Amino acid sequence: MDQSDQGKRGAAQVKYLGIREVPWGKYAAYGECMCAHGEDLKVVVRKRMWVGTFKTAEEATRVYDRATYSMDGQAAVLNFPHEYNMGTFLSSKL
């Protein structure tokens, strides 16, 4: 197997948003969010979030989802949205 095949194989193995396989066989979780700052909230800054390195892709994905949800709330794009009560978030807070 040449290097191009190895790159394709590694990319195909991880199918979760914000997760990548690192060379030593673990899975890294990272994310980004667009945050508005300033008095009029017109300044948008992209923030990168390093979550950590985990033994399995599923473990990394669940931690990524928790971190992303805590930053973006209902606007978060999650791997497992069914694990979050997205539809009734506001009504449960009232």
C-alpha cells in the first residue's frame, strides 16, 4: 500500500464531525465556532477549540458534541443530535 492509499484509508475510517485519527492510533477531537464580539456584535471571530485525544472515535465524538453544544447551544452542529433535547431547550428553561 503506498502513501496515498494510507491517507485515503485513514480519512475514510473516521466519519464524525470534528474528529480525526492521529498517527499513534488515537482520535483527536477539535472544533470551531463563530463568535460575535463587540458592542454591536458585528465583529465575528472564529475560535478553535481543542477538546482532547481519546482511545476511540465514539468517545471523542461524544466529548466533542458536549463541548460544541456548551459553546453553541441549539445552533450547534452535532454528530449525535438525538442525544440532546434540541427542540424543547427554551421551553425547559422557562
